[in-house]
Amino acid sequence: MACNLPNQRQRSMSTSGEALYEILGLHKGASNEEIKKTYRKLALKHHPDKNPGDPAAAEKFKDINNAHSILTDTSKRNIYDKYGSLGLYVAEQFGEENVNTYFMLSSWWAKPKSSMPEDVYVSPEDLEEQINTDLEKDDSRVEKPKLSDMNLVIPNPVDQTSLKSLKVLPH
């Protein structure tokens, strides 16, 4: 989504989940205590009251507050660590409980057949195995979707036009 406001900078979505840690000068996976300590130090340094008339300091202060608010919220931090800022955007649009489902349905095996190469066929058994494997890998605290709750439509591998061209041979 492009922003047409001239004074507002555009931000891009990432899936790496590292930019907020970089704002605070921390490594991904920093403890809550490290985040809190670094936040206080940077917030004091860049606070608008300590830097009157410095718009860069005010902007940096906003970024520091945003990073702190996300990284200290356990649910948002889990989403950010796993899916980056794109995950946070999805959580904002569809709810935190639907983030895993969104990304699961965005993966290669859930795409419509037209977006896959023509010679690829995924059997229902392989699809179910892939879904279960992906669900087992998901160790975040966000609620996991159950396969039984999903309405998956698996296309029939036999095209109806090819059936008409089959000839039955006598025994």
C-alpha cells in the first residue's frame, strides 16, 4: 500500500523479523530484561523534551516506542519473530488468532492449481501430511488451526475431457 503523503516515509513489509531489534540495537531473541533496559536508555536519549526542535530525534523516539511496545507483548513478539512486520500487518487485519492460518494458506500447497506448474499433482494424502508437518513445526503461542476445521477442496486429478477420449478395449 503506497502512501502519497510527502512528509511521511514509506515502510516496507518484511518477513525476517529483525528491524525492531535493530532499532533497539539488540539481537533477535534478546531477553525481556535486555529490551526493557535498552528501551529506557534510548527513550531518555531521544525523548523530544531533551531534544527540542529536532524532528529526527522525535521520529527515532516514535520508532523506539513502537519497537518496545511490540517486543514486550508476548503474542505480538511471537508473530513478529516468526513472520516479521508482514505478520503484524496480517494480525492487525485479520486478528492474531488467524495469522498462522493466513500464512499456511499462502504457502505453495494451498494455492489454486493455476498458480502451480501444470505437471505438479499433490495427492490428498501428501497434502494432509504436509499440513500436519507444518502444524507440528509451529511452536508459537498463537492458536493453531486444526485440520478438521478447514474446508479444503482437493481437485480431482482426472480431467473430465481426458475421460471422454479413453477407449475401452475388449478383453
